[in-house]
Amino acid sequence: MRVSDFDFHLPTELIAQHPPAERGDSRMLLIDRHTGNYTNAHFRDFPAQLNEGDLLILNNSRVIPARLFARRAGLRTQHNSPAPTGQVEVLLTQPLGNDRWRALVKPGRKVPTGEHLIFGDNVLEAEVIESGDFGERALQFAPTQDFFGALEQLGHMPLPPYIHRSEEDEEEDRTRYQTVYAGANTHGSAAAPTAGLHFTPEVLEQIKARGVQIEHITLHVGLGTFQPVRVEDLADIRLHEEPYTLPAATADAINKAKSEGRRIIAVGTTTTRTLEHIAAINRIEPHSGTTSIFLQPGHRFQLVNALLTNFHLPKSTLLMLVSALAETEDQTISGREKILRAYAHAVGGKYRFFSYGDCMFLS
């Protein structure tokens, strides 16, 4: 299959630039993955779509204020020079451990390996230790007592490039571009697991009241979110690795639900990728690792039975993932056709698209 097979027309005015006035006040398109039939609904109807005994799995990764501005100290200038020169934009995309981070840097041509970067009034300092393509760099930060506290002080929320505002990120983004269930110690995402942005504490309580079990995984959303697909054939797509953690309680819940034939419902494509990765490596036990799994039509899902997700970019790997889940043995049309027909309906019905937009439930 070709990447162009997953293209569709999307008017720019349907790309949500702000979250809805109230969290969870979103529309939801219900899609039957077997028939491709769809029904208009609202996210407040989501609990009613769940059954007693279902296992709902959320990604509790916390988005960090990952967009920073630094001054270049210069290759021949001491890193603590009183007069560093040149401003660059740095987007932290993946924690590598030991104060190291993968990042996107603009303008990359001015930031070679060995360059020193100073953030704020010497609040943070970093050295470029590796260079990659398309502005990718690896940074070694100098040790600091409270790194994430410094990010809160200096950083901006890393809004996606399709959100265009005169003021860029705003104060509301500090809370609204974060799920209500993000963990206190799960910092690391460079983008929100956006399907989770719809949930409120009240909706989570309604779901529990229906006898649905809720568990969490952690996958830090990284570089791949910001990189367009640059190949023509799906067979040539390679995704960046992203770190994840499968907690013991979630591993136990998955094994039990699977053995009892109960539905496992993923909230978001990040959760879906993590679950299908751990199934592929046959390791449904507590552990941490990395995944670069690419789910495309033809993939046989081993754990995920249903998916709540937002509407995705044309020709994106996430649209391919959703199309893969829409594939069923009893289908008369392909999963790709089912999803593109539903997307055409969403465009015609003026659904809001992408991170701050509406959602769909594929079951």
C-alpha cells in the first residue's frame, strides 16, 4: 500500500485551534469496525458504550513544557561566558536517561555537535553530543537539582505545528493540553496523548460505576509525532523508538481480561501501540522498554478490541493504525475504506480535527 492511499481532503477551518470551552464537551463519532456504519454522538455518551467487565487502559504520561529557547555560547566560547550569542529553539522529544534528551533544534545548521546552549539566566545548560537528520540532536544537560521545575519556569507547552495562533501557547494550554489522569511522576511526553484530553474526573467515575476496570500504561510521546511520513510505500515506514512502562497492576489486568474473553479498550493510539508491542514480544508482565511498532492494515491485533481516538492527519501513521483496527475477517470493504468514509462524514458534519478536536470510538 502507498501513503497516498490514506489521503483525504480536510478544510483548514476544521482544525481545532483551541480546546472546547469545557473539557469533555466534544462530539464523538461511533464506528462499527465490522460494518463500517457510523453514528453521531457526544463524548458524554462514552460511558454508555462500555460494558461491565470491560478493561479500559489509559496512557498516563505527563506532557512537559518541552519547547525552550536557548542562547548559543559558541564553539570557541566558554559555556558560562557573560556574552553568549545566537538564539535557537529547542523541542525536547525523548528522555534518554542520565540528564540526556533527544531534541529537535531550529536552526539546526547553527547548532553542531560540541555547541553549548544556555537556557534562561543560566537556569539550564546543555552540550550537543550527537547530530542527526532534520534538526535532530542529542543534548547532555548539566546536573540540576530540579530539572522539571526548571522546565516549568522556562518552557512552553509543545503545541502541534498545525495549531496557529498569534500568541502561540497560552495559559489554558498548561492544563488543557494535559490529561486529568497524568501521573505526578510520569513526565516525559513531547505531545499529549490527545484521546485522553476529553476525560473529566466525573466521566471516569461514571465509567467505574458501570463495572469497568481502569488501568494505566505510560508511553512518552516523542519525535515521531512531529515528523511527516517521507516515504511513498508503507513497507518503508520506520518509526522512532518511544519509551514505555507496563505496571504490574495493568499486566495482571490484561492477562486476566484476555483469559476471560473480556474486551480490552485502548484510549488513544499511544496506548494501542504499547499494548500491541508487548503482545508482539510476548511479555505481558511488568517491565519498561522502548517501542517503534508500526501498525498498518494487515496487522492482527492481539490485545486491543476497541479504540477511542481523535481524528488524525491525512497520510499519517496514526490514520493507518486506525484503518488496521477497522479490518475484520467478516468485512465486505477494507478497513481503510471504512475509516475514510467515516472521515468524509466527519468532514461533512464539521467535526473538529486533531489534538483539540472531537473524537471517534471504533468498536
